[in-house]
Amino acid sequence: MFPKVRAGVATPEERDRFFVLMNEHSQRILATPIEQIYDVRDVDITPPPTARVLTSIDCASCTEPTMETRIRMFEGNDLCPPCFEQAVAGTTPVALPSLRK
């Protein structure tokens, strides 16, 4: 029934029956002991190294803090990737002093 409901071609009766069955299925899952759903065990792995924490720089347009390696320069302004793309396209939402023509 799911494909019919998703495609919007199920009859009202099929749609109602689908939601009743989904609710019953959800209730069964919620009532199932967690041990029957998950297999929790210790594993022998080496975790990946921690990420390097870099400085955040405020975007000159939207002021959103952005990781320094993601900042792009445009006409002397530090811009986050979305603002940089908008500035290059000429659709900057906030007029920056050095971007004004």
C-alpha cells in the first residue's frame, strides 16, 4: 500500500488502512524490548583522531562565524561560501562598502 499512498493513487479506504497498519507497526516496535532490536557489544577498534579546531572568522556580509579555511576573499572582504557565491553572481543580499559600485 505504501507505493499507492505515496503516489496519491490509494483509495480513501486503502489510505485509512495504511495509516492504521503503520500505527500498529510503530506501537509493536515501541513495545519491543531493546535487546531484541539492537545488538550492543564491545568492539575492538581504534577511534579516528580528533578533528583540528580552527579559528572562526565572521563573514563580512551575513556575520555568520565561518571556519577560516572556508572563508573566501572578495574585494578585500572575508565571505562565507554562500555570500561569496552571491557576491560573485552580483546578488549580494547585504551591500558591503567595498562591493558597492
